[in-house]
Amino acid sequence: MLASFLMGLVGGQRGLTPLAAVSVAAARGDLPAGNGAPRLLGHPAVAAATLALAVAELAGDKMKSAPDRIVPIGLATRFITCAIAGASLSPFRQRWPAALLGGSTAVVASYFGWRTRIAAIPRYGQTPTGLVEDALVILGAVAILRGLDRSSGGAGVGDMLRRRFA
């Protein structure tokens, strides 16, 4: 369930990126065997739609009129999208705890990310801080998906981290 937790961290910063990343991976057949992803998530039209929504979120985040990520609708969106992503990255039998972990992590991470961004904006500006955050979010989502072991239901992320930091 490490991948679900990590994707929740990503989702705390951009709520639609985890769902788009997992949907695209599902459409490509790149999720672990026996995962908890809903079948609909892997449909090419759903993958395209979630990707378009994630790109729109990345663009909208730079607008001065963008609401804070910690408004109730933002937190609810993050919880739902990261719950789906978390379930999709875990073995089927662990989908509910993984969904709860991914969604809850996203909500908590939203507050840390928001405070960090608010502190950085006066010095660096809204757009530059948003672009840095975007890059970290996208790289994080890609790294999590690349670290999955497709045959073992997602256990490969832990192995990947142990190899890198051992």
C-alpha cells in the first residue's frame, strides 16, 4: 500500500493528477495484475478525459481566481480521486484500505502543500511556485507508476525505494 500512500501525497498538491496517471496506466495495461482498479478507469475515453481534466487543473492553478486547495470541494475531490487511485495501485483484496489511505493522505498533504505554497508565493510568485509544484507532482506520479511491480500487485515501489536509498 506504499504506492497508495505516495500517490495520496501527490494528490494533496494536484487532485486530478493521480486519477489521470492511474487511468492512463490502466488503459495502457501498466497496472499490476489483480489490482483494485474499476474496469471503467482503463477505458481509453476515460483516460483521455481524466488527462484533459488534470491538464486543465494544472493550468487553472496558476490563475489568481483559483480557490485554495483546502476549500471543502477541493478536499472532497482530492479524497475521491486519490481513493480511486489508491485502490487501483493495490491488490484487489486490499482495495478498500488502500482507497482510504490514498484519500486520507491526500487530504492531510493538501494542508502541508498549501502552507508551503502560500509561504513561497510572496518571494517567488504564484506562477513560478505553481510550475515547480506541477513538475514535482508529475515526476512523482510517473515515478510511483514506474516503480510498480506489474506481477505482484504493486509491491515493487518498496523494492524500488530500498534499492535507491540502501
